[in-house]
Amino acid sequence: AQAATWYRSQMGLYNFQRRFVPKILSGEKTHTIRAVRANPDRPGNVLHLYTGLRHKGAQLLMRVPCVKVEEIEIAPLYVKIDGIVLDYSEEEALARRDGFPNFADMMAFWEERLPFRGHIVHWTKELRK
């Protein structure tokens, strides 16, 4: 049982809305912003990226290595990564890497959840299904 608990703590399961699937598969979306987890992922862990998780027809998109985890704070007037406030171009780049067309669309997505503190979990497309 202890080994099973350890294994589960090393497995990052992430579910994504269908709208993000093409950008994940193409490699445009290279991270996810999530609330802090009891057992947060760390670089070197394998991330299992799904859509429709816990529903009939769930689809494994890919398994990828976690390469970096950063703290993020999203507020109405600023975004901080590891305590550093992003400038306009960094906000736009963050939004695109997260699968949004621009920063305004990303902030509309987060609007009802602000202020938010969590992690950005980064991956590369080295491993596949």
C-alpha cells in the first residue's frame, strides 16, 4: 500500500477542456496553471494529460515529463510568477503558452476565480502516448 501511495504521488493527472486539446497536441500549450496540490508535481515527474477524465470516453492526450514548476499569482491588476510582476509582453506570452489567443481572453477565463494563487506546471513533448 505504501508503494501504491508513493506511485500515485509521482503521477500528475491533468484534465483539460476540449478547446485546449489542439494546442496541447501541437505543442503550443506547454504548461497548465493549477491550484496547489497536496502532492505537487516536481521536475522529472511524468504528467498524464487527458481530456474528459472521469467520464466515459476519456482520452489520454500524451504523457510528458514535468520540466519546471513555478508559483503564480493572478490578480485583477497584475500577474506574478515566482514573486516577479510580469510586463505586458510577458503576460501575452504566458497567455499564448497557456492556450489562449491573448492575455485578455486568459483574464476573462480567470475573472470569477480571482485572486488566484497556484502553480504553473511546465512540460516538454518528449514522451508520447
